[in-house]
Amino acid sequence: LFEQARLSHYFFHQSTKILAKQFNISLRDARGIVQSCPACQKEGFGLGIGINPQGFKALQLWQMDVTHVSEFGRQKYVRVSIDTL
């Protein structure tokens, strides 16, 4: 579970509490994962850009992004939201 939590954090940049709850690992282990993440060291210990924390259960933690689709013309930016749990 620790390796799964580490890989998930390097992709989604969850907080310590969310990692511990989601992967059933200790807060100490989750804190170590967050502290060893190079991206989080640059940004601080938050969830990171594009994550909307709403809780710990399904449909409560969303990853959001905006992408560019030039074929759409004037409305060429598309916002995508997915449930990450």
C-alpha cells in the first residue's frame, strides 16, 4: 500500500491526511511521502493546483484541469473534472 500511495501522490499530490485515509497508512508514512515529493517542496504542503478537496469519500475529491482545443474556435478552452477516488 505504501508504494501505491507514493505513486498516487506523485500524480495527484494529495495531502497527508487524504493519503493516510485513502490508502490506510499511518500519518507518519503519509507525511514522509508528501515531504519527499519534489513538486510539493516547490509549492508547499497543500493539495496542489487543480485539486478541489471536498472530503474523503468517493465523489468528494476532484482533480481539475483546463486543456486547449483549437478546433473549438472561440471557445477553445475545456475544463475537465474527474473523481480521483
